[in-house]
Amino acid sequence: MASEKIPSAPSVELCKGINGLDKVVLRETRGSSAEVYLYGGHVASWKNEYGEELLFVSSKAIFKPPKAIRGGIPLCFPQFSNMGPLEPHGFARNRFWSVESDPPPFPTNTSSKAFVDLILKPSEEDLKVWNNSYEFRLRVALGPGGDLMLTSRIRNTNPDGKPFSFTFAYHTYLSVSDISEVRVEGLETLDYLDNLQNRERFTEQGDAITFESEVDKIYLSTPTKIAILDHERKRTFVIRKDGLPDAVVWNPWDKKAKAMADFGDEEYKHMLCVEAAAVEKPITLKPGEEWKGRQEISAVPSSYCSGQLDPQKVLQAS
């Protein structure tokens, strides 16, 4: 909004969002911003310094518990999709998180001043569904250049010496101009599980992933860096990840879009999910052990080379 002045210093503000839900707004000095809802620990907006929205949130998203918010970055924990006995994607994305004012020391290499620390612990009800005690800490940070960084720390606090296992994903919805003009670089030649074919294992062929129909794949043993090139907008998203070996790529296409009540019929054209994940091999923690999984997303102008996007420069750059 025009009335919002750009802060002279990075700022963190707790305020009310859609339907009166609490949210934290992070703002960086150059004008980039992010919004994190305490419901779900859910990043629901990430804007660059020009105020352009970089994440996709459906116009039909229901910001009302117990429904998860359709778009942004839902957190899938302790179960990805239907790969287990719990509700699909687990319950972290539809629980109320708390702001943690004094979290344990955070070994981090970011110079960010605009960040918030959230924490989720199980309720009595949660323990009936998944009988494990844990502390899930999430830091959402906005870098000085507008990069969005999410760091999850999950600790086993079971008092009875019992280990637990979980799968995890940052279910990131990226905003794109036209899905038919988008390509993903960095996953070629890798093995993947195809969710549309009973998770059968295949090997990716070709130079880059492009989209002309529904895609729902779990790429395995992926590199720490993936590039998503939006040809029409001349923008490249770069996802850097750590502790998350897999990458899920999803677009529902037209039929599935029409079947989702909280998703517009034509919105599949303007979104792509590329999700840093740990799915194929569940993470197991003994009591007292902690796991850390981090993703950083940056949006950069696409470099052109004789009329062609040059993703190798993006993938090779630090």
C-alpha cells in the first residue's frame, strides 16, 4: 500500500492479518517484506523491493482454522503427503505457533536483522494422534538483499527414551507469469518418484523440466541449489537448501485445480511448487537430538545469453 513507508532500519511488527489472525510482518531497509502467520507458522507473503509478490497464494485460500492456507509456504511435519497414518502433510501447518523471544543460540551465517522465531510444541490432542514430544523451532528471516530464509530445528523431547521418525517439506508455492513459460534447472538426470504413478521410480530425461500437464514428482538426492526460470517475467528463483535431500515439484493443472475448493480454476497457470524436502528417507531423532533443515530463496533477474536464459551461471554462482 502506498501509505506504508519503507523503514529506515529493518523492522518486525506483530499485527492482525486476514480474518483477524495474528501475523508478523518483516521489512528490510530496501523495501522487501515477508508476512508470517502464527497459524501454521506460515509464510503467506514475500515481496521484493518493488512490492511485487513472489509467492503464490490462491484468491480462494481459506484463512480459517482448521483449514491450511492454500499457498505461501506451508510446513509439512511430521508427515509429508499421505506417506503415513496421519492427515496429509501432518499437522504443523494447521496449529497455532508462538513467538519465541529468547530461543536457544542460533548458529547462522546471515546478517539479517528482520527475523522472527516461532515455536510449536504438541498439545494433549496432538499426542493422541502422534505420541511424541518435540520442540519445532522456525526462524523466518529476510536478508538485506531481500532473500527469504527459513530455518527449522526439530528436537526430540520424549521423556521415555523413545526415538521418533518424521518426513518434512517446505511446500513452497512460487508465483510465475505463465507455467508454460517456466523451466526448472538442476534436477535433470536425477531419479524421482512419480506420485501420479504410485510413486514408481523413474530417471529424469532431457535438459530442463518444463510443464505441459499435471506434474507431481519427488526428486531424490538433489543438489543444494535449484533454479526456476520464469521466461516471461525474466526472473529466476534460486532455492538453496541444507539438510533437505529431496525436492518435490508440483503443479495440479486444470482438472485437479477445478477439484480444489480453495483454488481458482485457472490459477494453476500462475504457480509452481518446488519444495525442499526430506521424504524418501525419514529423519530419526533420539531423545535430545536435533535436526536442522534450511531453505533460502532469492529472486534475481534472469541472465540472458544470445537470447537464451543461462541457468548454468545461476547454478554455478555461489
